Amino acid sequence: MASSKTTRDRLITHLKKILPKESLLHETEAMQPFECDGLSAYRQLPALVCLPDTVEHIQAIMRICHELQVPVVPRGAGTGLSGGALPNSDGVLLVLSKLNHILDIDTQNFCARIEPGVRNLALSDAARPLGLYYAPDPSSQFACTIGGNVAENSGGVHCLKYGLTVHNVLGLKIVTPEGELLTLGGKTLDSPGYDLLALLCGSEGLLGIVVEITVKLLPCPEFAQVILAVFDDVAKAGLAVSNIISAGIIPAGLEMMDQVVIQAVEGFVHANFPKAARAILLCEMDGATLEVTEQIQRVEKIMFDSGAIEVRTAKDEAERALFWKSRKSAFTALGRLSPDYYCMDGTIPRRSLPEVLTRIAELSREFNLTVANVFHAGDGNLHPLILYDVNRENELEKVEQLGKRILDLCVSVGGTITGEHGVGIEKLDGMCMQFKPLELTQFLTIKTAFDPHKLLNPGKALPTLHRCAEFGGMHVHKGQLSFPELERY
């Protein structure tokens, strides 16, 4: 803010005219619950918190903030793990949780129109009686909102077969920094012009405020079955993943847990997982009953040929649900082992799984920090969780160094620094490591086209070119900047 206290007072005066009293928070105690997202190592109070009830409220808030040049940080349920919803101390935190209505479920066109605050699991629960469901299912689906899923382009255990959020979004309505309402896409499979839907998915609140989403729904499969394969070596489990995909089999879900995670979830969920196992794979097939039965038999053989010492098939729907509950409870269960953990989110080619998992184990020993691995093995989206205690002196700094080494490893084998958690504030240096100056310049140019005054979620997702030069991930010279207006970054 230009003159922080004066601007804040003017902002409060303007917002009181458009928002109900309970929708505007400006006392420290009231704002405290919003000081961080799932990356709780970083905390910051905003200048104000707004909880709008309508799209019109959001448009009015954005017009006021644009006029006063006040930064705006959008927030959903706050389950993000990269600091993407960390408040700006001089800005407004725009919380969209009150926009939580399912507006329409269209059984003819297999789609739904929803507000951004609708929880991921709530949509499938509402659609299931109609024989439909929403495929992307992050582990936090009972709490995370679909607006947040759009912001981070979230995946889930079934993204291998059915895609990420971007593959399941048909249309968006967004509010611009100036308070204008734009409609992109709709119920049709394609629309003229540039594919701005793909650009908005994963944009982390930097380009617009999502206020309505049209998503694709799928028919509930006739049959689903999951098998659990037990391995005495993590690298063998990684090899099995590659062998399954190489055989032309695309499972609905293919997830891996290492021994640390297995022991944590077994003590939490009691699914009868073998605690002595070094790794387990959960592989689910869905579709027509005969097709699933045949594929399960093929996968069982591949598991044994890849070195599995035991393969189980869920005996009924209850056990199948229990297996998946264990996988989706992994992050929660690890709280039994450590007061804090730092969740990474690199993605690698599947062929590199054995190599990368072996190297992560070596890094764990080098830093003397336990790393628990639970991840979407089918698409190579790793989630190494580094266990630590923030109360130990300098331990967080050591954890961050280990995390950067893991991301560097992912990039070195042809992977990326994030698969679904986003960049936020956590991976800004990783962006410097992965992208060249001209690529980052192009990203910044797109940001400027949508948000010329840089009011939307500033300081997130896109590093400045000068930060990258200081980081040492690349060399930036003035002549490399394609657009003079970007020199101020």
C-alpha cells in the first residue's frame, strides 16, 4: 500500500459499504486463522480479510483494490502446500469459501456448474446418485475446494487415467483485477480463440479470480478392483510401475508407499498392510467387469515378475475403500511420527523411478533426515515428505536445503519441480533452476497482460529475473530481457 495505514483506513471505509459486517475482518485475532495455508512454516497476517457472499461482492472488492492499488491474494480452503495463499501484509486476503453452491448438474451433457468454494468430494457425493462422479481426487479432497484445484491444477490418485484438473474443466468465469467478469469456455468440448482455460488452470491466482467452474463428469464405472503388491525393495516397486505402463495397461490409479509411510498408515487406519515391507503398490483397474478381471490378472503377473513378494486383491468393496483410505490418510498419519513435515512435489519420467528413489534415500542419509515417500507412481509425481522438528535450531533451513536437492534431482532426470502443488513461494528458486531467461520473460509477459499493475497474488509462482540472477540458477544480462517494461521485475 502506498501509505499503509491511510490506504488501509480508506479500504475499510469503502469495503464496509458493500460487505456485511461479518464478511470483513480487520482485527488481528479474527485474521489469525488465515495467516498461512498448508505450508505452515511460513506465516503472515494480511491487512484485511474479505469473505464475499456473491460474485458482485468480488467484482466490487476488485474495483476498490484496483483503484487504491491494493494487492489481492485469493484463497480457497487453505489446503495448498506451496504457500500460494500466504497473505500479503499490505493486501486483501480474498477468501472464497462462502461461494460453495453446486449450481447445476447436467446429466445430458455430463457436466456440472459450481462455485469455487465447493469441496472436491462434495461434488462427487452430489453426482453419485445420478450415476456420475468427478474424476480428479486429491488426497485432501474431503477439504480442498475445486477453485483451489483449478489454481494449482491438482491431480489425485486417479489422474493417471482421467487426467488433472485441466483435463476436466470445460469452462470458467473469472473476475479480472479491474473487476470485470469474463466467461471462458462452457459446456462444449471446444471453443474458438486461444485456449485460455489451460492457461488459467495452474495459474495460482496470478491472472484472475475464478468465480464459477464448469467441470466434466464421468459415468460411475461398472466395476473397480484394486490390488496391493508388496516389495522388499523400493527400486523393484519403481520397476514394476514402468513394466505395467510398458505393457499397455493404464490403471485408474497406481500409487506407491515406502516403509515409513506403510508403518504410519497401518498404525492409523489398520488396513492390514505388512509393516516389514519396504514398499507397496496400490493398483486399481476400473471399467467393464470382464475387462477389469482380465487386467487384474495381467497386473498380478507383472508385479510378481518385477519382484513382488506378495500380491493381494481386495476381497470386497469395503476392503478396496480401506486400501484407498490408507493412501489418502498418509499425510495425516505421518503426524504420528514427527511434529512437522515438509512435502515436496517433483515429477519425473517413470523410467527414472528406481534411480531417483535410490538417490533420495542417499540424500536422506546425507542430511540425517527421514524422508517418507508416498506418491502418484503412475505419472511420476513424487511426494517425498521430509520429517523434522521446527523447534530444533536450524533444522528448517536444513530441510529446505534437502528439498532443493530433491527438486534438482527431479530436473536433472528430465522432470519438473512441481506436479500439482504449485510453485507458490516455496519453489521460486526452483523456477530459476528449471527455466531459462527467455522462458521466464514470456511467463512474466503473460502475467503483465492479465494484471498490468501486479495486484493479483504478487510474489508468487513467478520469480523475478533478477532474483534468478542472484540465485545463480542462470545468468541474466540486460540485453536478454525481451520487453523493457519487464526490467522492473
